[in-house]
Amino acid sequence: MQCQWLNNHPNQVSEVSLGHLEHQQVAEPLALTPVHFRTRFAGYMEMYSDSDTVANYLNAHQGWFCRCAAPMKTEAMGNNGYILTVGRFGSFGYEVEPKMAVVLEPSLNGVYEMHSIPIPNEPFLGYEVDYQASMTIKEIPSDLGSPGLAKLFKKENKQPVPQSITKVEWNLEMDVAVQFPKFIHKLPLPMIQKTGDRLLTQIVRQISPRLTYKVQEDFHKGHNLPIPPKASRHLEKIA
């Protein structure tokens, strides 16, 4: 199964480029030593239902993951894996269209683990992605959620207001090792490192909030519940 590419113009993030490097041939040999870029984030979202209902939805990810991941190109891999094409990103005249294979492990005591694996039958692309994420779900009293829940249910004529809701919390870490063309190494390593770390962080900041909102929207529409407001989801970078 393959989800359709819903946006003919994938997101592109461009950093400053140096004119005398932009015209170098990207096809020249790669340097042997990769440069590692890293970032860490934590976040949460609220779901206006009990934890069992939310868990059943998350467990049936085959029914929503591809749809909610759009406009990323997403291809199912086995029963619990996906190959994602994130978009086109670049800096210093060097661009890549990152792909990664991820596996969603079955939940264990309300904890979901997600991690990257090598892409099956794929030649080396000049980079390696190490993605590790952990997600937990817990039921909390509705008055401990984001403000305005009762007003939201009343406004949309959705009754009764739930006594408890589910909070989904997650942590994610990414380490991307890139073997750049040799001309990139003419730049100072601290400049490469700073630019790459910032770009990786920007990619997560683009993709994660959009995915979070789409999952909330998909779940709540499917269960005839009001869609939670922006205050019900959060993402922050961990130093």
C-alpha cells in the first residue's frame, strides 16, 4: 500500500549558501567521515476520550498513519512499519530528499516505542537516520486539561462533557549522520554543525505540529467530538 503524494510542492527549507560553493559538482565523491546532526524534542496532545478508546485508535495505525502524515510520501512496510519521504531540504548548495524507515512497536503498558531501521533494499543514500521516540498515554480529569473544554463542547452542542480525557505525551531524539561531498568540508566544521543542527530542528518543528493536529482532527472527527484547540498540543526542544 502506498499513500499518494498529496502536495506537488513538498516543503523546502533553504539556508544561506555560499556563492563560490553553489556551483561545485554535488556528484563528486563523498567524504569518508560523516557529520552528525542531533536534536531532541518533547511534546503532548490531548484527546477528548478515555484512554482505552485512544489506545484502540493508536493501535490501528494502519488506518490513519498514511492519511495523517500527508503531504509526506508514505509507504507501508509490513504490518507496523512505514517508509517516509520527508521533503527536500538543503544548505550550502547541497540538497537531499530525506527518506527513513520507521517501525511502530505494539504498546506495552500504555507505552509506544517508535524507531528507525535501515530502508529495505535501498542503496546507501549518503546519510543515515537514527530516530528514537517514546509515547505514553494516560487518563486525566478533564479539568486538568487545557482550558475551555466545557465551553467547546457547549459551543458545538456536543454533550455530555467527558469527566476524563487522555493525555498523549512523547519524547523524540534524532541523530542524522551525513556524508557530504568533499567540497562542503572546505567550510569550517562548526559552521556546518551549527547549520545542520538548526536545519534538523526546523524540520521537526515543521512536521511534528502538523502531524499532531492531523491526528487530533482525524480521531475527534471519527468519534464525533469537537477538535481540541491549539492550547491542547505542545512541542518544545530539549537542550
